[in-house]
Amino acid sequence: MSQNEAQGSKLRWLWLAGLVIVLDLGTKAMATAMLTYAVPVPVMPSFNFTLLHNTGAAFSFLAGESGWQRWFFVTLAAVVSVILFRWLKSLKPDETWSAIAIVLILGGALGNVYDRVVHGYVVDFLHFYWNDYHFPAFNIADTAITIGAGMMILDIFRKPAESQDKAD
């Protein structure tokens, strides 16, 4: 297999990033259209739909700043997206797990950067809580980023075992 074919085989996973973006933006549009800002709608015990706008990063980090953070996070997401795309292109044919992790993070990053550019904030609406503890609201993009990052962390623990198996 040529290097171009190997690169193309991992780039084929970009459809998953596209799916994340479509699901993310679609659910955010529905939440914005159907929910009233900051009014919880109970779905099941310990879970509400609650429309919130996050001008910061994860867990509203830097949300209280004067607005410079919007373009900082847009620029950061753009740089990270380019790095992720290049990383995806460089993967070996057998690195499917890594390819899926990368495109999940890429799709989530692009879904949130769209919100920042168009709205100036990220739309969040998934709200879990336990008694008086409320986990920060999040969205589908955040979920994809978290799953992708989790897959990368698991991969760190999987690879030493694979390397050891090959050495034996």
C-alpha cells in the first residue's frame, strides 16, 4: 500500500467528524428553539435540559473575562484542528483507534468553534446533577471531545501491552 493510500484510509474517518458536527449543531439549534434560557426542563432523575451560553472554555473557564477569550479559543481550536488533521494523515494503517479518537475531538472542536464565531458563546444544554451538586452543562461536541480524549488515554495503556506482545 502506498503512503497516499495509507493516508487516505485514515482520512476516510473524517465522515465521523462531520457526523459529530451535524448532530452537535442540530441539537444546539433545537435546544435554542425549544428551551428558555436557564430554565431547567426535567428529563429524568438527575438529568435536565437547561439552555446555557458559555463564553469560556470547559467548566466556564475564563467566562467572566471581557471578551478576548472568544477569539483566543477560536484561534486555539483552529490551530488544534490543523494539528489533529495532520496527525490523522500521518497515522499508520493499523491505527484505527487513534483515527477515531482524533476525528471525534476534531468534530467536537469544530462544532464548538462554529458557536464561538457565529454566536460569541457555546450553546450548552445537557445538565446532570446529584442532589445539590450540578455538573456544568455541556453539549454533543463536548461529549465527542471527551470520548476522543478518553480513547487516547486508554490507548496509552494499550500500546505498552501491544509492544510487549510483539517483543515476545
